[in-house]
Amino acid sequence: MPRHLKSPVPAAQVSAARTDVAERVRAILDDVREHGDEAVRRYSEKFDNWSPESFRLSPDEIDRIVSGVPDTVLDDIRFVQRQVRDFARAQRDSLADVEIETLPGVRLGHRHLPVSAAGAYVPGGRYPLTASAHMTIVTAKVADVPRVAACTPPIRGEIPATTVAAMHLAGADEIHLLGGVQAVAALALGTASVPRVPMLAGPGNAYVAEAKRQLFGEVGIDLFAGPTEILVIADEHADPFVVAVDLLSQAEHGPDSPAVLVTTSEELAREAERHVERLLPGMPTRDFAAPAWRDHGEIVVVDTLDEAFTVADSYASEHVEVLTEDPRRALERMRDYGALFLGEGTCVSYGDKVIGTNHVLPTRGAARYTGGLWVGKYLKTVTYQEVTDTASSALLGEVCGRASRVELFEGHARSGDVRAAKYGDGTLPWNGEGAA
């Protein structure tokens, strides 16, 4: 039986907080829907103290901003984007168009078509999150999305030059210095200066996530996002210091980010917890990491690795790091996770920043029914049908007539009857007045 050495603090106020966020977001969306650019500018001034003549950067402005970014930073951005691009291309190559002949002259097929445009939200807030530009924009361009409009907020009234460089190098067709709900609203609803997009992608804070949730249906979204999550599976062979460091690496995302250790070794569990408590006071991001660990950190001790995999699946965590003697065993035993990180040689931070798989992943249990952002999210799989053999059309028409009448759909039945008659025996089972 699983035993909790550390449990999360019950979240009694979460529901009320979410209701408040939802109401605020709804008001902003309604305002932008009615007043367009004027409302967008008003909220940008209010929340970011930012109201330039144009939120969209011109090519000259982009060149000037990028030229001020150190060469080593640009080289690193290019390196990471190459990893993301290569993996996304491999994913795209795995998606083949299909056409089969099911009856003589009856061809059925599907094609993978990119959406006409996508909005990429690259969060900012306290820190420039350049990696989100790689994940959203590069992946969209590999999918051949013809227009990618990217938004990122100013940071404390300043242009986030590194983020702009990442967006530009990723292939963004438009870059808008605009953040928050107002940015998402402009992209999804469209304004005089920001043409609407049919798809939104990218992480963000609780307000951005709620805006995407409310807009879903009017536009497509990558997924419903919540706080970043990490779950580490460890056995007695794991290094407790590495376990502790990796747990805290994700706790620094925010004060509500769950960090969970599931282990077969109580000794490792207690040693890892001691490392966490020793490391936290010295972390520059302890204002986020400390409350995240205090309120949402968990340590679960189990008897066997099979039990550990079962417990981990019950969390359906965004990131699952497997620090065991045989980490690839998790590939066969687990099914509910956003992404797996196998062995001490890799870590969740690699996935977040450099390795090439996409870091926009399902949270809050959504890994039970979906994966994360990938090239396929920007593609619509659409079907087509063609019948050129008259005998096959007559056969299908006969069956269509009978099947439709079982469901009392007379109009459907008659569409089948017409073809059965025209290409078959020439007899309609009803009075075809007006027929040529």
C-alpha cells in the first residue's frame, strides 16, 4: 500500500479563486469583442504599463532588437530550435496521406492540411520564457502553417529582446509586444490591427489559460493548461541529491506547481527530503519553489516498482522522470503522462529548454486523454470520397436508401435512390416529379 511521508495541503480556496479568475477574464473578452483595439490598448496600459504606437514590431525594429542580443545567446537559440525542428519534422513525416479503393471505383482518402493561421502566446511576466517560442512557432512552421502571429508581453516595461529574437528565428510572421488576456483575445477574436486566427497555442498564467478555455470552440487550442507538474519515480539506485534538485527545478515555475516523489526506498525518500529543505533557502527562485514544495509537494513510498508505476499513472502527471535501475521499463508499464524522462542522464529541464520534444504538455490529469503540443495539433485531418464506377454507385445507393429509412431520414434515402435508379434499374421507389 502507498504510504505518504509528505502530503499536499488541502486546497480549500482553489474553487473560489478559479471562479474569480473566470469572471475577470470573461469581462475582458467581452470588452475586446465589443471595442477591439481600444480595449486591447486599455488593458495593456493597465496591466503592463505598455502603450506603443503599434504593438506589432516592424521588420526594422526586429532587426535592431535581434542585433543587440549576444551572439552566444543567438547560437544557443538556433541550436535548440534545430532540435525542436528536427523532431517536429520526424513527427510530420510519420503522418501520411491515405487513399484506398474500397469497391471498384470507390476511392476514400484523407489529407493532413495545416490550419490557415495560428496564434503563438509566449509568456513573459517576471522572466523571459524563450523556450515557448521554439515550441509553438517552430512546430507550427514545420506543419506549414502559412501565418503565425506571435505575442509576448513586455517585462517590467522593457522589450524582452531574447524572446523577440527567439520568435523571429523560429519563423514568426508577426511579432506583437502584447501580453495577457488582451493578447489572447486579440488573436482569437480579431481587431482592426490583429487579424484573427483559428488556432491558439502556448502556455501562460491562470488568466491566459482561462481565456483559452473560454474561447475554445470559437478557436481551437493546443490544450487546457494548469500549473507545471513533476513526478519522479525512484528506486534505491537513484541519487537522492539529483532527485531533490529535479523536484525543485519544476517547483520554481510557480507557487502552485506540484512536485511528487514516488519511491520504493524510504531511505532515499527521507534523504531527498533533507536535500530539498537544505537547498530551498539558497534558491534565487525560492519565493515560488518554497510554497510550491510546502503546499503541493508529496512523497509517496511504495513496495514495488510495479506499484510505483500504477501510482504514477493515477496522477497522470505532466512530466514523469524515471530514476531507476531500468528506466525503460516504464515505457511498457505506464500510459498516463505528458512526457517521460528516462534515466539520470536526462531531466525535465532538458525537455523544457533544449532537447527537442515539445514542452507544452497536459496538466491536471489531462494526460489521461491527450498528449501535448506537436506538429499534428496544427493539422486538420480531412477526408474525401470519390465514386466513378456506376455499378458501385448503384449498390451504395440501394444500401443508403434502406439504411436511411431505418432511421426515418427520407431525404437521405432519396439521394441514394436517385443514384440506384440512374445507374441501376432505372426505377425510383417514390414519385420523382420534376426529374429530367
